[in-house]
Amino acid sequence: MSNDTPKSLESVLKRYSKGERDFRGMELDDADYTLAGQDLREADFSESYLTVDFSRSNLRGASFRNANAKTCSFEDADLRECDFRGAALCSTTFKGAQMQGAVFTGASCHSYVLSEGELPSW
């Protein structure tokens, strides 16, 4: 993790409000964090380790490419056009999420790897 990578949710929200979208390599997996209901469109959480509640958040166009998003909640979130390629999604929930145009190719959940065009059904 680089020195300029945000290390807290407060830092993410503050930097996002100032126009930053690059949050790659974050490590928010040592507690149960919540960003529920936040507007984080086009944020890039690629290659991050996350244990975050993103329910009801607007994440349209965001990237979680190659992220470890195990145990995250994306329930009722706007995930349209998101990139989850190669992400680890064990125990992650997507109930009620909008996923039109989202890409999950190569993402995995408990040894199951999603194919091109496949969306999680859990």
C-alpha cells in the first residue's frame, strides 16, 4: 500500500468529495466497515482488501477488479457497469443490486469462478 492510499472510511469520503476516485490497494478488512448509502460512482477499489457494507450505495461504474471483497454487502446497491473481474467474492451478498452491464468474468466465490457474461445470483 502506498503512503497516499486512504487508510480510513473518513479519508475515502473526504477525498472522494474533492474529486479523487483512485482508492486502489486499500486495506479495510480489519473490522466491519460501512459505506452504506454513499455515492461512490466510478471509484476504483481494485486490488483492495475490503470488509465493507456497501448496501444501497451508488457504485455505478466503480471497479473492484482483483479485489478481495469477501463478506462485503452490495445489497440494493447500484452496480451498473461495475468491474468485478478477478475479485474474490466469498460470502458477499448482492440481493436486490442493479447489475446491468457489470462484468464479473473470473470473479470467484468458494472455488466457483464466474464465466463471461455471468452475474452472481447470491
